[in-house]
Amino acid sequence: MLKIAIAGASGRMGRMLVEAVLGSGDCTLAGALDAPGSAALGQDAGAFAGRHTGVAVTADLRAGLGDAAVLIDFTRPEGTLAHLAVCRERGVRAVVGTTGFTPAQRAEIAAHAQHLPIVLAPNMSVGVNVVLRLLEQAARALGAGYDIEVLESHHRHKVDAPSGTALAMGEVLARARGVELATHGVFARHGHTGERPAGSIGFAALRGGDIVGEHTVLFAGTGERIEIAHKSTSRANYADGSLRAARFLASTERAAGLYGMADVLGLTH
């Protein structure tokens, strides 16, 4: 059985991950972490679902990791970095789905990855990562004659925009066109904007209700439009992808390094 610890265990994604681990046939819950002050501290990690796991939610990083082989972390950047430091100390591999990292924070993650295997992905969904490959192919084939817009929608509680998945799509599109997203991305429009800059990649972010996550990339050409979209109706797909990433890391032959879901799914070849 693959021993897994969950960070942010009482959050929406954390609870979905706990259920996924409990429902799997090859994984077991080895630890459950949450922030100091959480109302869930001290409770059984499966209490929300009426399940007894014998694992109490704790804010103590070392106790929460226990004897886990892999930590799955969907929290906040500062918390994730603190967790990775302890993972590095204890040799615990990590699956990171947290978004909103600054360039400096991403560099810190890369430094930890020199000492242990880490899967870092803004979206763990298998479907989203297949879409990323389709976007790369479409952008290369369609060329500069098509304007690109990335539209994303999420629930009212999401704190970063554009979403990490939207930015990942933008990076894929920019690379396929041979440009930098930092110079070609348009993240806001207001007032008299003038004509659309040639070659730009536009973004629009919507927030409201309980939308799990929707992403659409529009390729607008002369006389036609092409849309490639992905819509999540449940966080279960993120949890399933996270377990696939954990199994990928659990290989005894997995070297230290920073991996993505393309590596997990074999889409790099």
C-alpha cells in the first residue's frame, strides 16, 4: 500500500483527496495536515464523510507526514514551501497542485527538487493535460493568422487570477508560437485599448458561484473560429490525477527532479 499524507485535509480539495485515497485499492492515508487554528484539528481525517481512518488532522508538519512516502499538497504557496522543506528533510516525495507561485517561489521549489522527486502541475486533471497537448498542436498548425483568447471560470472563493491552468495554457501556446508569454500576454482590458496587438494572447477570468473550473481557448481566424475546451464538474478528476502522480513518484527508480503531469501521463514522447 502506498502511504500518502494530505495537506489542507479539511479543505474542499483536501477532503476529495482523502476520499480518493480511502477509495483506492492500493493507497492508504498516512497523515493529514491543516493550518494552525483550523476547526478540524484533532478530528479524524475521515470524520466529514462518516469514516474512521485512525489519522487525526494536525498542524504539526512532522507528525502529519508520519511515515508517508508521498505528500499531496493543494494549499497556498507559503504553506506548500514550508511543507516541501520538511519533505526534503524527511525524504518524502511530493505532488504539488498549489497555484499562484511567484518566480522566486518556483525557483525555491526547483531547489528542493534537486534533492527529491516532485510533481508540480497547475492542474492534475488527466483531461486538462491532454488538452494542453492539443493546444500545442493547434497553435503550431494554425499559425499567426489566428488570434488566441484564453477564458476561464472558477468559484467565488478562488484567490488567484488568471488560474494556474489558464497560465499553463498560455505558456504552451506561447512556446508553440516561439514567443514569451511575459511579453505577449494581455491580462486586462479597460477603456480605450486600441486594436488588438498582433500575436497577443488574451486572458479573461470569471469568478462566481461554485464553478469547479472551466477553460476555453479560442482561436479566432478569418471566417472561422476554433474552440478547445475543458469543463470540470467535480474535483474528483483532480484527485484521480493526483493519485496517478503519487504512484508515478513512488517508483523506486524515480530520480530527484521536477516533473509535470505530461511526465506522469507519458505525453513527453
